[in-house]
Amino acid sequence: MRINNLRYNASSGAFEASVDIQRDGRMFRYPCELFAPQTMEPASIAAGLAARALRMSDTARG
């Protein structure tokens, strides 16, 4: 999994990024948003964005 183009959108109060997930030998990219304070720990930001991307990926497989 890879997080790309991470930025903080102050007007919406959210971190935004595209997250790449490899499944079945193919790469999928998901636009993700995590509503959190700008002072959130980097590891928590990464975990939150990754969880959102995985949920989107699992939904797409259903």
C-alpha cells in the first residue's frame, strides 16, 4: 500500500490523499479523505487513510 500526494485541506478539516492498493497482481488507486486535526500523528493519519482505502477496495470487490 502506498499513500500519494498527502495534503491537509484546512477549509474542510481533512487530510486528502490517493492510496494505491495492490490486489490480484493489479494496482488500484483510491481517493481518500480523513477528517482529523492537522496536529494528528503521522502514523495515525497513514492508518486512517489506509483503512478507508481498504474499505473502498473491499466494496469494489463485492
